[in-house]
Amino acid sequence: MNAPAAVNESVIESARAFMEPRAPQFAWGQRVVALFDLFNDGSHP
């Protein structure tokens, strides 16, 4: 069962209050290479 959208939004906003912004690891447009393929086991849509 999914929680109401208002609850989800309030949880997201409170999480943002605790997270400090980080500097990006890569420059915009910089080419990167994956070392291995990610696999979705179905636990996340």
C-alpha cells in the first residue's frame, strides 16, 4: 500500500533539510565509463 503523496513530499523535504549539498564528482558533459553493468533484480522499478 502506498502512502499519500503529501506524506511522501514531506518526508523528502525533511530529508533534504539534513543533507548538505555536495560538489559533483564529474564535470557536465564529461564522458564516463561503467566498470560493470547494473542489474535490477526487481526490487526497484
